[in-house]
Amino acid sequence: MSQTRQTLTPAGAAGFESAVSARHISKNYGEVEALRDMSLEFPRGQLTSLLGPSGCGKTTLLKIIAGLLKPTSGDVEVNGKKVTGPGPDRAFVFQDFALLPWATVLRNVAFGLEMRGVATSEREARAEKYIKEVGLAGFENAYPHELSGGMRQRVGLARALAVDAEVLLMDEPFSAVDEQTRRKFQEDLLQLVQNENKTFIFVTHSIEEAVYVSDQIAILLPRPSRVSEIIRPSNFRSKGVDNIRRDPEYLDIVDEIWASLRTYVE
Amino acid sequence: MIVFGYRLPGMSSLLLWGLLWEVVGQSGLTFFIPPLSEVLGTLFTILGTNAFQKALFETAYAFLAGVFFAIVIGIPTGILMGKSRLLDELLLPWVNVFLSAPLTALVPVLMVLFGFGMKSIIITTTLFAIWIIILNSRAGVRQINRSLVEMAHSFGASPTDAFFKIYFWAALPEILGGVRIGIIRAVKGVIIGQLLISIVGFGALFELYSANFLMGHFWAVLIVLFALAFTISEFLAYLERRVSYYAAKR
């Protein structure tokens, strides 16, 4: 196992180029210390999971990268540019979908483009393309409340894809959908990472999910919040979606992560 | 009474009360209540008169102007109060005071400030309607799902975009509820204004008919007023139902 794991190493040393770097991030809410001096590199074109027990600050870190929260100290760079707020190089997928309930699927998917001032006909054409891509063709004029949870998250995903950002930030995107839909989502996500040349940052509390979809897993531990280790699974994901869950390496990593997280779960 | 649908029971009970009115009127119990048939007859004769149409115009003008200002000032104020903690703390006590205050007592003050004309009547109407519109718009904004706001922010929405494309729509069900109640209060406001400030419009008709014991006329005008208020309120209730598909799912 040791060859698949490494402690925190600076960018470049592991042979990848960072799309996103978080450097010495601290975040305090008054007295409460949510993050302390956290540094993490996110390799370009790969999917990095932030995994940890609740309260470890994984969502906080994601929102800081998104520019939705300001860090108390430290900074985030996306493609070498310092993050000062939300930007067109990043798109966010929300845990609770965050769809406009009064707008159709088409308008929801086109929302990001609408905010960027893309003309109606062009943004609708682009939205339609991504609606098809996430498998919702025929639902363009449906309203969110007419869709199942899984379909709603597909809308959320299509909206994030439509703006064609280089970095996709996903905040526990599959936690509010049922188990079967989630498995399908995970398989689709692997496809997406392979086909789209994007960097994915994925927050989850599911160990299996993290190991299944990730190129790199950052284990975050609480009190004080820190990156305890970074795991880079070797190559079981090239064996095909059907074989991942019974690959010995997959099972070993899941077990090991659980062993290190166990003590932090109340 | 068997309930088949939504409308039937409401209309049926009106028929029942109308029948009771007619019986009491026909019995000659009191001059104050003429038979309903007589009131309706009077209603159709006065509808065509100049005095009535002038009154209707004056009242409608003051009412619509008052409601217009209440909506145009009330909704943005409420939304901004819901968004900004500072503004909320500054204004909320006043809104609550005026919402429950006996506004009729303020009317003489308005007369001193704004004179005895249409201006004071319109301001009175606005004052009756605006507070509940502000409170409801504020409540609508405060229940907004935080992640919708974050979503808009993360996709680069400007404050103006967020206001018109997120906050307004998210609060719309509450806003419409507030406008509906506000309009019902505005009917009160416009009549009180027309009775106390300058005797014009429907207020003048009420004054004239009741002073001369023309109870048939009095009730006829009251029915017209009630029907107008009811129609507007039902129209707004219809608009509210139009947005209810997402009101429960925000």
C-alpha cells in the first residue's frame, strides 16, 4: 500500500501541475476555528475529494475556493491567479441543488450564462446541449418540483457545466439523492472527469464514494482542522466501472481510511 | 350544505344571507334595512347617474394612486429590510408601530401637513396599505434559501441581478399575500380619507345618503364598494395561486 500513499508534498514533486492551490488557509468564525493553516494542491484535469467527518471544514474550504467565503488568512490560487471572489473559472454544484423553483429546467441551466450576459438564443442553445448531455432531454420545460432529486441534481450539474468553467466545485452533490441514483451518478462522474478536461473538487462524507471517484483523496481531520493525509489510488479505475468495487486496492483504501477516521466519529 | 367545490359553498352562503336580508327588509323591522331587492333596484338606477360616476372616478383615482405608491415604495423597502440587517433594525420598529397604530387618528395631522385635497387622501390610502406590504416582502426575503443566494453569487450575479432575479421571485408569494391584504386595508383608507379630509367620492355619497336617511342608496353604494374590493382581492388571490406551484417548494 505504501506506494499508493504519500504525505503532503509540494506541488510538482508528485509529477502533476496544480490547477488550484490552497495555501495556509485559516478561517475563524469569531472564536471558532474552522480551518487552521491548511495547504492543499489540486492537480489539473483530476478529481480531488475532500473527505472527513462532519465539522472538519471541508465545505468551508470548498466555499473559500469558490470565493463565496473569505479566508481569515492565507490565499487560494486558480491557475496562478489569486481568488478574490467568485469567478468564471469556477462553477459550483450545490448539495441542495439550489435551483430556481420558479424557472424551467432550461432557464435554470442557462442561469450562469444569463448572469454573464450571453444572448438568449445562444445561452438556450448551449443549455439544451448540456441538458442532453446529463440525460434530461425532453425535460427542458419542466419545473424543478416536477423532477426527482436525482434529476434535479442533473440540472445543477448541467448548469455548472454550461458555463464551461475549468474548475468544478461539488459540495456533497449526491448526498441528497437515493443510493441507486447515487451509484449511477458516480459512474457518470468518472466518465465526465475522463471526457471533460476539467479539474474537479469534490466534497463528500462517504468513504466509498471518495475512493470510487477520486484521483486524489485528501483526508481532513477536525479540531483543529487539517489535512491528515493524501491518498492517490494507483490504477484500479482503469479496470472499468464494474470492477472498481471489488478491486483489492479499492477495498484496502476504504478500510484504511475508515481506520483513521473511526476515532473522530462520535 | 354539501361542499362540491371551492366556489359553490361561498356563493350559496351569500344567497342565504341575501334571502335573510330580504325577509328582514320586507318585514319592515327597521327603516335602516330596506329589502335587498329595493337596494339592488336603487343600485341600478344610481349606477348611471353623474354623481355616482364622479364619485366612482374620484374614489378609484385616490385608491389606485394610493395603492400604487404603497406597492412601489413598500415592496423594495421590505426586500431591502429583509436583506440588510442595519436597515431592518432602523425601520422595523416604525413599521410595527404604524401597522398596529390607529391610523385614523393620524388623518388630522396629514390634513395639516398636506392640505384638504386629493393629496392627503392618497397619502392616507398609502399609509393604510403600505405597512403590511413591507412586512410581508421582508418576511418573504427572510425565508429565502441561503444556497439560492450563494448560487447567484457564485455564478457572478450582480446585486441588481440578485434583486430582480432571485430575491423578488423568491419572495413573490409573500409579497402578493401582503399586497392583497394591503389593498383591502387601502379600501378602508380611501373611504376614511374621503370622509375625514374632504367630502368627495364615495365618502361624500355615504355622508349624503346617511345624513338624508336614504338607506337604500347607502347600502347600494356599500355593495358596489364591497364588490370592487372583493374582485380585486380575488384577482390577487388568483395571482397568488399562480405562484403557489413553487411557494411550497422553495
